[in-house]
Amino acid sequence: MKGNDTKGGTCMPYVTVKMLPGRTVEQKRALIEKVTDAVSETTNAPKENITVFIEEMDATHYGQAGVMHADKK
């Protein structure tokens, strides 16, 4: 059932990658290509059905262990 989910429909994987800004367009292009390849290989979904979103996060919009990421040294 290549490209199908367990109910017989077409797989439409959506992948979101969250990261800090600063990567080049070339790096983002390569990331999208490699993530698409990995998802296709592991889920048997056709590459044409895979969507990859890149969300750039500001360092002031999240924290870890009670510390805003922008405040880490």
C-alpha cells in the first residue's frame, strides 16, 4: 500500500521544523530536500505529497529551564 495510510487514503505528511533565524536559503533548501527524502523513505509517502514548513523562532519567544533563550550566555 505504498503511499496510503491504514484507511486506504493517500498519505499527506506535514512536517514542521522550528529553528532560530540565521540559516541561508541554500541551507533551508537542503533541509527541505533531506527531510522530504527521510519522510518518504520511512512512511512510503510519495515526495509530491510531503510538505515541509520551516518556522523561524525569535530567541525571545521561548525559554528552557525557566530562562529565556535570548538571556542564555
